[in-house]
Amino acid sequence: MLAQLDISEWREPLIKPLHGEGDGLSEIRFLAAGVQQRPLGFRSGSAEFTIVFWAIEKGDKFVPRDACRRALERKAQILADRRLSNALWLALE
């Protein structure tokens, strides 16, 4: 659904910028199979979002607990070497 929206429309409740431990990341928010899915990522271009870690949410906490730390490490690696990320182009109808 987000891929069909202009990135300026990416806001709560669909996506939420993180603060504190996750500062510099955003979480995509959706429910699948009764589980709160929370892919973590960052704006990596004007109309680009890079997912760096997939977490879930239980009791208002990320699982695994170190999801933000791991996501920020991957973000730093990707920013240092863009070859570490892969584009996923979606054909939308």
C-alpha cells in the first residue's frame, strides 16, 4: 500500500518516525497473522525507503529487544556502501 502513495503521505498510522534509541529510523506499521509487524528503515532518497531490519511488536516493545541497535548498524553500513542494499521495484496497477 505504501508503495502506491507519494512519500509525503507516509505518516501515522502507517509509518512512524522513532525517537530515543531508534532515532534516525522509522517503523512501518501493520498487522499480519495477528502479529504487529514493524519493519525498521530510513528514508534513503527523495522517494526511497530502505528497510534494514524486521521486528515485531509485543507489549509496546520491539522483538528482538536489540532491533533498533541492529537496524542502526545496518543503516550505517548501507550509508557507507550503497552496494549493500538491493532495490525492489514494484509494478503497481
